[in-house]
Amino acid sequence: MNTAVFLTGHSRGLGRAILDHYLAQDKVVVYGFSRNKLHLSHPNFQEWEVDFTNLADIEKKVGTIFSRVKADRYLLINNAGWIGEIKPVGKLKSQGMQAAIHLNLLAPMLLTNSFVDAFREVPGQKIICNLSSGAAYSPVSGWAAYCSSKAGLDMFAKVADEDLRPFGFRVFSIAPGKVDTAMQAEIREAKVEDFPSLERFKSYFQQGELADTKAVATQLAYVLSHPSEFPEVVQDVRRL
């Protein structure tokens, strides 16, 4: 079975681990979209530089690519994300809030819509996976934009799954847990006056509680390869 994987945020962190996982599989071609190109030479990999805070850039570069690809199985993995400004409400800047909402919520919505438009009438397995977070259902002081955007992403996935199952699609919103990525490093650089949970997040790193990106990528891929085993839209890697 030939598989086409469309992956955002593939150049580092969990996205890079997901990319490496799929490139190690037979009959898989990965189409990567990220703010920074990886410049990786591989016969089954193509990439484009895309600014996911710029919705016009997404439509221009990504939408037309879907319609060119032919496979037996299609995966869209919306991995790109940003923690946003780590500040309490009242100190947030409008530009930062807009960027976080565009990247974490509107970009996956737009990509999903384009993906469905391209493959609605195409036979084969069609799966959409949004990378969510425990912050979607557990408020974290200082993370207003991130928590809100991930909560919105979960609900969008639920509605999309209702809309799309009759056309052969499955939609997931998967929280990967606490993963050892650049986002966690950015969180540890926050100011304690803006982020009351700073020491707790530092301790996750110091005590080795952050999950390895390769292990999480393997878990995600298992879910996407066995969708019938996971009937719920929202999943948490820690509970798999």
C-alpha cells in the first residue's frame, strides 16, 4: 500500500521524529511543510517552506499540492505549533495572540479543509491527525493563547470527524504528553512572574520526565495505522 504523508513542522522536535519514522517505512512518501526547510536529501521526501501564521501563504503553497498526489493511503499530520507568549491575561500583545491562534488553530483548520476538498471523492484510507495538548482541557496560567487554541482544535476535530466519516475520513486530535522538544526548552525560559508553574516544568526536565520524541512518534504512527482500534477522536498518548 502506497502512503502519502503530509506533515507540518517537520524540521525539528516531534515533527522531525515523525518524519524519520515514516521515511524508514516502505512505500511511504512524506511531503513536509515548515517555517524552516530541512534540506534533507531523500528519494521519498519533498518539502516546502511555509509560514503558518500567514494564512494566504498556506493557501498559495499547500492547497494545490494535495491535488497532485496519488496514493492508496493519505495522512495529514498537523504538527506545527507554538506555545505563544507566556504571560498572564492583561500583558498579552495582540500580535502574539493572533500568531498563536493562526498557527495552532486556523492553519490546521485550513489545511484540513483543503485536504478534504482534494481527497473527498478519492478512494483509499484518509486520516487527519492534529497534535493537541493536555492544555486543551487543563488551564495553565500564562498560556491563554495556547490553551484556547488547542481546546478549539479538539472541538474542530470532533466536528470534522462527524462531517467526514461518511466520506471515508477519520479525524484525530492527539495529545502527545510532555515531550522533550524545543517548546519545552522555551517554556523553561519563561519568567516566574509570568508563569507560576515554572519550577514544575523545570523539574520535568531535570528529573527525566519528558518523553523521547522517537517513542512518541512511534505511538502516534500506531494510532494512525490502526484507526479502528481508537474510536474516539480525542486521544492522549499517556493513556494509550
